[in-house]
Amino acid sequence: MVINLSKEHSLVSNWIAEIRDTEIQKDRMRFRRNLERIGEIAAFEISKRLPYKEVEITTPMGTAMAKVLEEQPVLATILRAGLPLHQGLLNYFDKADNAFVSAYRKHDKDGSFEISLDYFSSPEIDNRTVIISDPMLATGSSLVKTIQYIQEEGEPKHIHIVAAIACSVGIEFVRRHIPLATIWCGDIDDELTAKGYIVPGLGDAGDLAFGTKMQS
């Protein structure tokens, strides 16, 4: 299942417009905060699909029955670009466990690249809901490799993927390899360059959020 959060009229469309805008992008703090807010909306929407249980709460005036999450999800993100989006999810799922993965494109001289995974830190994920955030779902290669790496450590009962901008090509690639995942996107573009960048997209989310990285 793929959900485009910009399909319905909401503030998500405003925040997507701002993270795309080259002038507004100059305000690094605003760029990070907009990614965070997109993560918050995704968290709220995902929360509607999670299981709940009834508990009895003691109030100053008596008792009340309330519905609370049956279990906490595991929030995973791909370093470094995923951190603001991850923070938005964590603002709402504030009791969640967290997992972090370092995955990046290792470019060759001919312009091709392979996905390199250098670091993984995670709680137990067997039979748990995993919500993984990555601001740009372009080719889908790094995301699929990351999820497959996570699945080697345990088998989640469901995976939600949250991206600010996704490309239809990458979405189809993820659906072929991780067919049962639910994909939540701030918006979806259709074009991908030969080097695997989304058009119109927004540029390099990691650089825009945290500064230009040194090229190795």
C-alpha cells in the first residue's frame, strides 16, 4: 500500500512546497523543522492503524477507561539525512524503541554506485512494527538493502516506510522486494536522473539539513 500525504488538502502540501523551494532551503533550521513536521503527520496517520488496548486510568476524581497502544513500535532511520524525519516520528511515538542504520551510496568512477552499510544499532524487532524513515526514496536500493539487513536480525510483523519525497520508480522497486510494507510519502515524483536523483525532488536532503559533506 502506498499513501501520498499530499493527495488530500492539508498543511503537508505547504511543508513539501517549502522544502522544495531553493530560497526557503537556505534556512537550514526551517528545512529540518519541515521534515520533522512531515514526520509528525506520518506518525499520527500510522497510529490509526496500530493495535490498541483498553486500560483503567485513575484520575483525581475517579477512574476512566482509555485506549492506549498495545505495544510500542521500533523507529528506524538511515543516517544522517533521516534524522529530522525520525525526530518527527519520535515526537509522537515518544516511548518507542529506536534503531539506526548507516547506509550510503559508494560511487565508482564510471558513475555507478553500490550501497554500503557501515553501522547498525537496533533493539529486538521480532514480531514488532518497524517504522523506517528516509527523506528521499529515489531508486529504493539503499532502503531495500537496509530493510533486508534489518530482517536478518529479526522478522518484523509489519514495516511502515516514511519518506518526504518519493519517486514512482523507487516505490515500485521497494514493492517488488518488500511487498508487504506500507509506504507513506509527503509527495511522489515520476522522474529519476541517470545518477539516481529525483526530479523535481528537492536536492540532497542531508546537505540541506546538516551542511555539505566532504566528498571521499
